[in-house]
Amino acid sequence: MYQKPKGTRDIFGDELKRLETMNAVARSFFGQQGYQEIRTPTFEFATLFDRSIGETTDIVEHEIYKFEVNRKWYALKPEGTAPVLRAFIENKLSLPARFLYICSMYRRERPQKGRYREFLQIGIELLGESEAFYDAEIIDQGKRYLDLIGAKGFNIELNSIGCPECRRAYRERLGTYLEPNISKLCADCRRRFEHNFLRIFDCKKETCHKVYDKAPKITDNLCKDCAAHYDGVKMYLRKYGIEYAENKKLVRGLDYYTRTVFEFKHRGLGAQDTIIAGGRYDLLMKELGGPNTPCTGWAMGPERLLLTMPKEVPHIDKEVTFYVVGMGERYMDEIIRLRNDIQARGHVCISGNPDAPLKQQIKKADKVGTAYTVIYGEDEEKEGVYAVKEMKTGKQTKIQREDFKAFIERI
């Protein structure tokens, strides 16, 4: 009798319906945030992942499915970020860009509860934005999606792993600390320290973690710019009302991350408790042959999350696109309220970076094909209005704040 391969599974009945509903909600919700869905091939040239993930990572060394055809090596997709960036570069797409992907990934891992060799991922990639505001925004979007589908019992962990300059200085300091303790570390950690030293903190062995508990932390060794960026991320998370815990040993298992890294963890999932993981990867686009472009994003495991999900998942639709421009971070509360009002009525709404100049935000609104741009700053606050610009005609009108909901419903 034929059987499915180890680490795979058959999905049918109610479980399939719930999973497909999660995907549909993701398409609608992230569509409202301005993301466009993208589909990349199931397999790519293997060198794409060698360059992006890192040749010495566990994924490339042990977990990737490779095969050779006519002397060319290919790999089944183990993750979604590198293929999205490859597609962006190859198709000469424009910045800024927001992409959503929903597709299967493949890793030759040891199967266990919540971890499979073929698994689904939902991921978002925000390309072309360097400011701390956007790191906080994608974390907020992840939380709001989980709230929307009824996921509960998760917490958010946050860290910064700095830039290459930070890490060069930190590696020396960490090496000095580890030198007298090197015999206490496992063979994998000793090897990792030579090739990708931050990944020693990924080790699950208790003996290694006893050494790392007292080790200097990367977050305490950031350069001035990276420290300011990290402070900005935390400030905007507070503006969004998001609770988080700093985990100074949190790193990501892929080589391309810089600065912000984060994980959403679910308390009821045991050892495999991460349901969303991501961060900033400002160096990857250039590494793959594209322009020097700041990027950030995350990926989620719907099948793992499904273990914690309610039976019913709501659905939303998208319609007209809005872009909310706030003139300063002190208007964040109003920006968030506006965004929520617009999206609650089924429309797409993207928030601009409130620290950016008005002209720059308007230019971005035009690039993403916005129908209406809503502006709120000091003048609008004094008058009790929103300035609404119809992008197609250029006509700008003032709408009383108390009349704005009625305006949305008339569109």
C-alpha cells in the first residue's frame, strides 16, 4: 500500500476549509494594507538560497531539497524572501513595493508537532523603506491579522542584531568572553562561531545557554545609528499599543537579517512555539544583484497556528484605496484611528511614515495608485478637519472629522 512521504500530510475536510479561510482572510486583510500577492516558482536555482540564506546555515547544509538536471542544480523553496527579491529584480519592478505570498515551502527537517517537511507559509515583504516606523508597522500588521482570525495566547519578542559594523566589534568582544569557556560549548556552536557567530544563540542545548546567559549581548553593543533605529521601533510599537518583551538572545536562523528581528510565540505549542518570525534585511537585495534597498518582512506558519485556532474565521473584502498622511509622530493616535475606520468599512488603507515630509508621503501615495489621500497635521487639528485629496483629479477638500465616516460610506 502506498503511503505519503515522511514529514508530509493529507489535509482535507474541516481542517482544509479552515486553512483556506485563513488564506482568504490574509489576502483580504493584507490587501487592505496595500500588499499585492505574488507567486514565485516552487523550485529555484540552488545558488539563490546559498547566497541569501547562507551556505553554513542549517537549512542549506542539512535541510534543503536539491536536485540536478542537465548539470544544473535546483532547490525546492525552503523560504519565501529570496524568491520574492529575485522576482523583483528580474522583472524590474518599482519601489516602494509591498508583496504578500501564500505558498508551500520544503525543508528536510525532523518532523514533529507543528513542523513538517512540506509546509504552508504566509509572508509579507515591504521593500524600499528604511525607517523604524515600517518595522513597527509590519509587527502591528501581524498582530492585527492574528487578532482578526481569533488567535490568542501569543506574545511578541523583539531584538536588534545591528549592522555589519556593529557585529564586527561585537564579535571581538564576544570572542574574548567565550575563549575561556569554549570547551563548554557543543561542536555545532564552536563551528557556528567561526562561520556565522550570532547563530550560536539559536542553540537549544542547556549547557551552551548557561555560558551565553552571562555573555555580552548585541543589543548593548549597537552603533549610534542602529541604537537610534531600535529605539524608534520600540517607540512606534508603544504608539501602536503593542506589548512586547525584549529578548537579547533572539537572532534569526538566516544570514540576511540586519537590525530588527522579532518572533510571535504561542504559549500552547510547546517546543515549536514560533508562529510569526521576521525582521529587517537591508543587505539582501544588493547581495542578489539588485539595487541597495532597505527591506523588512515576516513569515507565518498557518498550519502551526491552526492548532490554536477557533473553528470559525471571519472574512473581509477590500475596495477603494486610501493613504493616510500624518504630519509628525504625535499624530499617530489619529492615524491609527483613521486607518481602523477606513479598513473597518472594507477599504484598503496604507499609513505613511509620519516622520517623512508631506511631499514625500504624497509621492508614495501616488506611486501605489491611491484613490484618496487623507492628510492630518497641525492645521487640520486646529480646524477639526481632515484634508482629503482625490488623487486622480488633484482636487482637495476639507471634511469635518465627525463627518468622515459618512464620507467613507458614500464612496
